Amino acid sequence: MEERHSITKAVAEAQRRNGMVQVKRAYESASKDDGARFLVERLWPRGIRKESLNAEGWLKEVAPSTDLRHWFQHDPAKWDEFRKRYFRELEKHPEAWQPLLGQARSGRVTLIYSAHDTEHNNAVALKEFLQNKCGGALSRS
């Protein structure tokens, strides 16, 4: 069982490295494989110094609204509805995400987030949104 978990984790890591859009927690170290790094949160991650994040930008405007963030509260049971609502917000503000799309078309982009939940957070949803905008062409995984 433990060996299977290690293999699954290794495959997930390889897919994360190979995708043109990937996600990474703010508390993980930057890597040369990250490409252009962008913080996609409304709030700055606790305990992280701005110079140590090593990000090209802080894109507050691409993050979910405060109301949506408060409603969601990282509850996995609300994940599907959160994604729908977040995607509607993103559709209303293409100026917020189109630069990320352009950057991803020319190289790897890492969306930086601070949530503890690595599967149910705005960066994961944003990655899906961007991939849908390109018909899935932004990821090799």
C-alpha cells in the first residue's frame, strides 16, 4: 500500500512538472521547473516574505471574490458549486486571466496558492479554467 502511494505521488509530481500550467503551494520551494510563478490569492500567504516567494506577480484580481471565498471555506462538499461560481466570476473579468493564458502559451506557468487542501483550491480551479479555454492544450499530463 505504501509503495503504491509513493508511485502515485511520483506520477503526480512528474505530471505537475510536465504541464504548461501547474499549481504549487506558496510554502513549497521555488524550482527552475516552475517557469513563470504567479500568486493567485486575494490575501498574502501567512509567514511568507515577499522576496522569498520568488513570484513574477501577485494577481489578486484573478482570485475568487471575498464573498465566494467565504462561502466556500475549502469545503470539499461545495467544490463543484465553487468551481461553477468561480468560473462565472472569471468569465466576467477576462482581463484578469488572459495574461496568464498568453504566458502559458509561450512557456510553463505555476499558479501559487496558500490553501492547505491541495485538491480543492482556487489555483486548481483556475488551472482547469485556463485549460478549458485552450481546449486542454495547456497541459501535457
